[in-house]
Amino acid sequence: MQLNPSVYAPFDSPEEYINKWTDLIWEDYGLGRLGEHYAADMTVHGAYGPIRSMATVLKNSLVKKSAFPNRVGTAEDIICEPRGDDAFISHHRVFHSGPQQGMWSYGAPTARESESRNIAICLVRNGLVEEEWVVRDEWRVVTTLGYDPEEIARTTAFTDEPGGLFGTLAPVDVITRGESGPRPDTNRPEAELIRDFIDTVWARRHLEKTGDYTHHDLFLETTRARIRTRLRNYQSDLVQMLAPFPDAVVEVRDIAVNTAPEQGTRIGVLWRMAGTYDGAPLYGPVTQSPVEILGSSQFLLRGGKIIREWRVFDEVAVLAQIARARGDEPAATDRQLDEVGVLAQVARARTDETSSTDKR
């Protein structure tokens, strides 16, 4: 399948399109360029629910840039694959670092260095991003800034949309067609390997078969900046991810494969996990309530087996769903009363100061 160069113009490749546009918008303070990069009616699917329209993305981006004006996003890898001759999908793994120097929804400036790994999956058609799925390790952001993830989760809203994070059923055969549309019939063995691995080991819990798909020196980087090496530690980490939601269904929603001489064969996967929080109390007392997770992994193959995985999902979003089920999210009226109380204290202090001056 030959991709028309106009899809990623004026750049030389889809990878350069993604990398250069990221810098033009974020490094160059070019937030107004979002209108040249995103379709006006585009949708961003995130861990807390969808964000619709380029205008909303611009508004949110402006606020975030003010909080992290000197944050740097470094591209670790960009996995691109055609979607017809007029579109491509991009799995962009980025490592972010930089201080919080402005007001943010989490609180006042901390001047501490935040760091996290994100994966942004963009469907680009005729030069514009028309749909995006963004996955962040927000737990790492929160903790490196010095905040408590549970406190942040209690003030964070999760989607009320009846269709959940995706709004669609899982693809029937992700090898031929996923969330981003029809896949080319290339790199089929590699795509099938990863699909079967997630279906067999993750979804059907045959962890004893992990070694059938993985290299002896398997290396995993996952949430909270945790690193796990070799078979036994990989299996242990996967059990811990699944154990809070023992009935969880795991779905592969999209997959892209790219082979490059200098990077090898890499596979980007968009996945969904949904289950009941009634297992291991990793996120506090169990609630018997549903939890939905938007996740993404990137795999590197060596000799036809997985040697590395980078896995990202948002555990603060998990906590937010559990907080809502417990009913311990602070009500808006409570927050308003708190603000009124603070203002009253300030006013009273000013009155006392004036009275003291009069007495003097």
C-alpha cells in the first residue's frame, strides 16, 4: 500500500510529520498552529473520556502550557502504518519532563520536576489529525510533583457517556481492521503474534505460555516508572495488573507494525481493559464497581519474539472511577463553601488589621 506524500506534506515522512508538528506546537509555543494540524471536528479519546473539537483541545493545551511552560517531550519512538493511500496511524511514544511553574488543576506551582511516559496515537488523513487516542502515566506525573494520587483522583471527573471511553464495540478482527480503519496486509505474522499474545496471556490468563512469545531477556517498562526483567518478573507484574479486576476483559482495539533497519520491528497496540473492582485491594477498599482502562503498549521483537514492552495506562483515572463509586468525591457545593470560608477568613483578617490601625 503506497501512501500519498501529500498526506504528510511538507515533511519527508509520516514520522517526521509527527515529530516536527509536535515541536512546532509545543516547543515553539505555536498553540495557534493546532488549527493547521487538527481537523476542526476531531476527537481525542483519553483516560477520562472523549474531548471533541480542535477548539476544546486548543483551550486545554493553553492551560497546560501555562502550567508547564518549560516541559520537554522527547520522542522515544514513532510507529507509523498506512490506512489507505490518504491516511496513516501513528503510535508516538514520548517521555515528558519539566517543572510545574504555573497554576494547574492539581494545585499551585511546585517548581518540582514532573516526568512521565505518554503514548499518543494519531489518525492522520490528508494532512490533518482527525482522531487521537492519548494514554498517560499520570500517576508518575502526580507523584513526581509531590501530590497524593488519591487526593487528586477524588477531584477528577470521569466520563458519564453511556458508550464509555470508546463508544464502540471491539473490532471483530483487529488484524484486518481496528479503530483506525482497515490495515494493510503487511507484517501480518508480527501483528498476529502480538494479538495472540495479549489474547492468550493477558485476556485468557495463560501466563504459563508467556515464554512462548517472549525472549529470554524480556524487559518491561510500565507505570510508575517500574522496570521488570525476564519471564518471572513479567508474569508477576501482569498478575498484579489484573488482580484488582479478576473478571477483566482485555481487548486489542488497534495495532500497527513498522520495521526499520536501525530500529527493528516494533508493534504499537491500543488496548482496553474493563472489569469489576472486587479483587486485590490495590487501589483501596474494593467497591464491587466497574472500571474501564484505556491503555497502550509498544513491543520490540528480536528473532520473532518479544524482547521489550513499554506499557502505559493512567492509574489516577482508575482511582477516579473508584472514588466516584465510593461516593467520596468532594461535591461542588462543598468546594464552593470551602472557597467562601477562605474568603471570609481573608476579609476578617483585613478587618482586624484595619481595626488595629485605627486603635494605633
